[in-house]
Amino acid sequence: MISFLPLFCHPNPKKVLIVGGGDGGVAREVVKHPLVEEVHQIEIDERVVELSKQHLPSMACGFKNEKLKLTIGDGFEYMKNHKNEFDVIITDSSDPIGPAVSLFNESYYKLMKHALKEDGIVCSQGGSFWLDLSYIKKTMLGCKEHFPKVSYAITSVPSYPCGHIGFVIGSLNKNQKFVNSVNKIDNFDIEALNLKYYTPEVHDAAFALPRWVQQSLMSVLN
Amino acid sequence: MISFLPLFCHPNPKKVLIVGGGDGGVAREVVKHPLVEEVHQIEIDERVVELSKQHLPSMACGFKNEKLKLTIGDGFEYMKNHKNEFDVIITDSSDPIGPAVSLFNESYYKLMKHALKEDGIVCSQGGSFWLDLSYIKKTMLGCKEHFPKVSYAITSVPSYPCGHIGFVIGSLNKNQKFVNSVNKIDNFDIEALNLKYYTPEVHDAAFALPRWVQQSLMSVLN
């Protein structure tokens, strides 16, 4: 979902950057999208990639795709050297405490904005609304400083705390619609992708938030 | 969700039966619906009701509403004596193993059909697709024996295994649409209900199943 939500919100996601995602799962999914031509991935910890190749081959298979170029290094430094390059940036990080905390800050969104082309889209792991809505709101406010359209979506992951995970998504396109936005790919093509989870209905459902969450995020949702 | 999914699928849910639901939570929600005039509840275990009143007052407050008539007894016996009476029957039971197993059988759906008025709707606790899809399919097949339209919906419940719960819903109206079906209540009225979770978008999202679930249930979904 962290891959297909932003990819299907973008009319032509030719060039994608993945920050983190060292297990290879996000890369495995992103390369499936027929409009994606190049995927660049910047992962700080080479050991994660090695261990995934060793123990999680069903995830790590993403690294084998010819669309993908993996770089080991710091995402912040990488983006400073890549301006106006990407259509979509996906950040697959750990939680917003400890080493990954900087990937949830306003300054990170500023950096992503500059690495994006016009109308680019970002999507990051965003935590569960059952656990800490204030963190989600803070991340969204940081995103909103640089992205005119911001939203929050959820999907079921039974092994995560509370059984789901959220995503903060931002777009530089001020007319972006995140719901009913699946485009350029008709249903026939979606069938051909043979995805296990994602459908256009699942895409839209991800943005249907419980009323109390919607009301709490009202000031940042648009 | 077990209350509002069937209530908002029915054009005029005047008279509702709740089977089980001894904590009072379903009754608390059902009575909020402005078109609901009478709610009858049949709970087999009086001790559950007593303990809820004692320890879960925020749930048990449902029993105080003047629309509600609570009967202690067996749901099967109760329905045998109430033919063509209800618009909606909600079964809020425990899991389909042990004492509640009979509430998931085809014979239970047959009994509910006879207790329902024309175009009546049933909704039951239906388990998680992450845990045992075969149970869900079996329950839906039992429902389909007597109800021309059957579907399965999900909602997030962080305290349940896998963080969500499903519902099996059936309608005697062969033209029933479960999605985009919220009717008779406009958005203004929904606002006035001051619900914490339910919105028309959350209603439709509940029926958006992951592709592998949708495909597994294809033969029973319609």
C-alpha cells in the first residue's frame, strides 16, 4: 500500500525514489507499476539488505529487478544532490522515535520537495491513529509546510500494533485528489498486475477515516 | 459498525432485533438511528447484562433507552415465535466455536429469514479474513441459502486478534446494494447523530476487501 497509494495518485510516475525499505518489499512492488521506468533506492544500513537477502528472499527479490538502482548511504545527503528528479518519493522507515525520527520532520519534507519534479508526490509510514494521533498530526503539519495537498490513509497489517498502519501522503499538485484518483491504468491493466492486496476500491477505502480521526485531523486534511 | 452497516442499508429500519449483545453496546448504537422505532433484544445470559451494568456503564447505558425491550432467553426460540416482524436482525455473538457455533449455521439464517419482513437485512459478527477465511466463506454460504444478496465487511478494532473484525451481511431484497446504499439520511442528519466512528465513507470502505479476499469469496459475494 505504501507503494501503490502514491503511484496511482500520480498521472505518470516515471522515476521513483525509495528512502529506506532495506528489506526490498517496497522495491518489489514499485517495479510492478507499468509506468515506472526507474527506481532509485537509498538505504543507510547495508546489513539490513544483506540479512533480507539471506532470510527474507520473498521480499529481497525486489532488488533483482533491472528498473532498480540501490545505493547505500544517507537519504538526506542523497536528496541534497538530486534536485527536481523524482515523480514519487516513498519513505519506508521505522517508527518516529529513535534513529528514524528525522524522517518525520518538516525539514525532511522540505528536502523531498526539492528532490521532486513538479506535481510530485511523497508517501511515508505514518503510524496508527489508535496509538498516537498527535504524532500523525505533527507529521502532517510538517508535510503541509511544503505540500499544498496532504492526507492520511490506513491499511490492515495484522502483525503491527493495533493491526494496521497509516501513511502520510503529500502532493505538490494543488489540485490533487487522493480519492477517486486512480488514473492512467484501467481495470484491465490492474488485473494484469496480479496484485494480492491493492484494488482501486482498496485505494479509496484507505482514505475513509473514522469520524473522530477525521475531525481531529480536519485542520490539516484537505 | 455491526449496528450501522445494516441500518443504513435498509430504507426504513423501524423494528430491529438484536440477538446476543449482552453488554448493551449494540443497543446503545441502534437506538440512535432516527428511523428506528422499536428495538427488541434477546440475550441468553442474564449475568452478562448484570456484569455490564456493574462494570461497563458506558456500554450498558443502551439498556436504559425507551425504544429498547430486553428479553432474557434463547434467540432460536424467540425467533420461532416472531414471524415477519423485523426489518433488521443484528447478531452480536462470540466466535464461531463453542456456545455460539449455532449462530453461524445455515439453519440460523433460515430462522432469521422467517422472523424478517420483506426486504429485511441481517448482520452478524463474521471473524477476520487473516485468521480463517474458510469459516467466513462457510457462514456466507449458509446465509446465501436464504438471502439473495450476501456480503462481507470489515472494521478496525485494535483490541481484537489481527486488529479488525468482519461482518457477514445478508439482504432479502434481491436488488440490494450494500455500497453507496446509505439512504433516507442525508449528511446533515448523520452529523446530527454525532457518531464517533461511522460516516458514509467508512460504510463503503468497510466493503472494500483486499484482492485475495475478494477473489476467495467471489463465488459467494454478489
